[in-house]
Amino acid sequence: MRCLLTTLAALLGGQAAMAGDDPGEALFDKHCAVCHQPGGSGSPGFAPPLAGALGQRLQVEEGRAYFPRVLRGGLSGPIESKGQRYNGAMPPFAATALSDAEAATVLNYLLGGLNGALLPAGFQPYGADEIGALQGRPVAAGDNRKLRERIDALLKNGPHAQPLRGSLPPEGAALPALPPGDGPAMKKGG
Ligand code: HEC
């Protein structure tokens, strides 16, 4: 019995230590870890891994919008992540569940904390205003999956590392056409 209690105490102590003081991590543990697991390691066949799986999307401009859109609008349909297939539904998080500031904080933990090694140089943390820009605009889970496919196709097309814009492209706007082959469409204009 004492042995069990000691083990329990050690486990609980360890968890408290792991939670740290990062407010983004605390929000992640509260809202996301139930599906994506603490530290974003994922649940095979159910919810994709988020750690070390996402940062490369920020190499293309469309990637900047992807994360707030998934958070506010969800994601559904078949996807592949790290060689494994998923076909679930990520629930949308309304502003009543996560404020714009909290949403930015959790995304900054997701990217800066769990995907730091994959981020392009010059990554600017998300701000609450960027999340707020989505308010009242339709962000459908299925559309977000199409955006994900487009980003992955752009990444596959070649190196597109570029500085990131500070604001979201207009929501509901038609997605830009893919550059033909190795076309210059991804060159940064301003
Ligand atoms: C109820 C379970 C659940 C919760 C809670 C949840 N997610 Fe998800 N999430 C999913 C599923 C399932 C998918 C994949 C959907 C699919 O298969 O199309 C996903 C996908 C994602 C993706 C896209 C991953 C990729 O490879 O493109 C991101 C980013 C994400 N979730 C972030 C979050 C964040 C941040 C939170 C917390 C605020 C969260 N999720 C909470 C289930 C969940």
C-alpha cells in the first residue's frame, strides 16, 4: 500500500513539474491533450500527432492561416500525418471556449514549443488580432482540409521558404491557384 502511494505521489509530482509555467502548455493540456495527448504526441488512428509534425507548413504563406482556421473551424475528412492515416473530426473551438488571446497562446505553444525545430526563420508568434480576424467568417472543416492539401502540394513543389506576412488572407476568398510546376508564383512580393 505504501508503495502504491509513493508511486502515485511520484506520478502526480512529475505531472505538476511537467506542466511548467507556459500558459500555452496549460491551455493545451486543458483543451487539446484529451485527443492529441500531452506534448502533442497524438493517438494513432484517432487524433494526429502535433509535435514535430506541423511547423514546416509555415514555410508557405497559406500555412499561416491554416492553424487559426483549424482551431476556429475544425478539420474533418481523411488526412495523412507522419505516414499514418486519420479520418476523424477535429471540433471547432468557438471564442466562448478559447478567447482570441487564448487561441493565440495555445497556437504559439503548438508551433514555438512543439514544432520549434521545423519553423522557418523569422517566425512571428500569433497575436489575438490575427485570430479575431476570423470572427464571423465561415471556416468549414472540409475547406480546411482542402487548404491542408494545397499547402502540402505547395511544399512538395519545391523550397518555398519565405518571410511570413503578419495577417491572414481574406477568409472565404477562393484559394489561389497552384503555381504551374516550378513557377515563380511563390516568390514573395511584399
Ligand atoms: C475531440 C478530439 C480533439 C480535440 C479536443 C482537439 N483535436 Fe485537434 N484534431 C482532432 C482530429 C481527429 C484531427 C484530425 C481530423 C481529420 O482526420 O481530418 C485533429 C487535427 C488537428 C490539427 C491539424 C493537424 C494536421 O496534421 O494538419 C491541428 C493543428 C489541431 N488538431 C490542433 C488542436 C488544438 C490546438 C486543440 C486544442 C485547442 C485540439 N486540436 C483539440 C481531434 C481533436
